[in-house]
Amino acid sequence: MYSNSERLIIFDADGTIIDAFNAINQAFSTHGMDLGDLDRFQKRHNLFKYLGGIKEFPLNLKRQLGKQSRNAILATLTDVYRDNARLYPGIANLIRALIAAPEIRVGIVTRNITNEPALTIRKLLARHDIDVDTLDFLEQVALGQEKTSAFKSIRRRFDINPARSFACGDEHKDFTAAMAAGMHSFMVSYGFEDFARLTEKFEVPEDLISRTPEEFCARVRHAMDLHIAM
């Protein structure tokens, strides 16, 4: 039925492999905006994630009313991502191991909101000694667009069995997209949505969720037979 026995793993970028909260917080602070702490950040709806919570929202909204201000914030966020943003601990080694492993297709599907996100991801990964060109794919999905079609397209492009396909994410929509694409899901709760929100509000199975980057890396390594020291 399938022409090969390869496996596929798709990474979400922000909040799953990239410490997006600290990058966004740094950009907001540069413009005198308060993002709040990580715990409250994780509990907000998408709109409030970038504008701040109930306490911070009025001032942040006022500062973003003008298009020029929004463009300036976006430019700062882009610079922060490219020059300072970090991968979570262990992620760089994990990605390099996956790239080097035979019969594993690995890449990124992202909604990163910086200017020219593909270039942003390239520069960020390069600072961690990862060449984007060694990935099998890097695809941008528009804000508000589900990732399901991208997941299916990538899986079909490489003719990979859904049962040998994995998608990693930090938001309930990542889980939903993976399930809709017939793929296995790795979820994390240290990114944009916390453990309680994922499990209680969206009923993501808790056994699929890693609470730390270290746990996430260990789970992926075990599933992908990467018996290499972290």
C-alpha cells in the first residue's frame, strides 16, 4: 500500500520547540507593553495572548491602535526571534538526531507571525547549528488556518503511512489537526496552553502531554528509536 517504511515527524515552532513566550515578552517590553507572566499567558484566548491579559489589555491596545505602531512591534519581534530567541533545552540535539536518522522525514509546520517567517526560522535554527536545508520541509500556515491540510499534504508527498506519522504541538488545535490527519500526536504544556487547559477544557489525553522540554525530547526519542544521549 505504501512505497516505503519511512516515518514522519512534524514540529510546530512557537511554544513547542521555540521559547516563544520570552521572545514575545522581550519584544513587548521594548515598546513599553506588559505581557504578564507565563501562567496567565497560557490561559488566555488567542487575541489576548499578544495584546496582554485583562490587566494589561487597555494600555497594550492603545499602543497598537496605529498601523505604524503595530508594524514597529512586528519588526522588533522579528529581530528578537532572529537574534535572541532560543530553542528549548534539548531540542537542537533532538532535531539534529532526527535529521541524521535513516528513514525519518522531519520538518516544521508553523504559524510564526514575524516578517518573512521562513527566513526568521532559518536564522533562529542557524544559531543552534541547524541548517534549514537539511530539513525535509518548512511550511508556513496562515493565522486562523487549520494545519490539517498541510499535515495531509506532507504525509502524502512522502507516501508515508498515517500510523507511522507524528505531529508535535502546544495548542489544542495542533492536537485536533493531527487527529484529523490520521496522525499520532505529541503535545506539550510548557508553551501557549497549560496542562489544565489542554486536558480539562479540550480533553487532550494527559498521557500524550509532556510538561517539560526534557520530557518531550525523551518521549520523541523513544518513539522514534533514537537511543542517543541527550
